[in-house]
Amino acid sequence: MVKSCYRDEAALARRESLSYESYLNELIHRECEHRRHNRIARYLRESKLPAEKNLTSFDRSRLPAKVNAVVPVLLEGSFFSAS
């Protein structure tokens, strides 16, 4: 990713009078975002889950009442920070 966008970022840095550190920071930020996007795409492919399987199509009425009551907490993710 760096190889494909370093010239564009350099031109932007010159136009906006960014420091060399700011230029490198933006370049690396784009690289990290690109890698994150690729990693998520790879995980989705490897999971072999159908593309139409998502939370909006998830039928919560099929869950037992106890489990359905816990779903909002799981979706929020706050239990991660509690540990």
C-alpha cells in the first residue's frame, strides 16, 4: 500500500506544508487501515459464513428468553472492559 500511495501523500504533504513526521504518520496510518481491511476480508472468507448472515437478518425470536435478554449486552461489548 505504501508503494502505491506515497507519491500522492507526498504531494499532499507539500501542499499542506506538513512536516516529514506528519507525512510518514499519514502514510503508515493508510498502510494500517489497508492491512486491517484486508485482514477482515480474509477472516470473512475463511469463516465461510454466508454473506447474508448478519445481525440485521438475525431472528432473535428463535432464541430462548434468557439468551435473548443477554444479546444487547453482548452486542454492546462492555463485558470486555469489565475483565
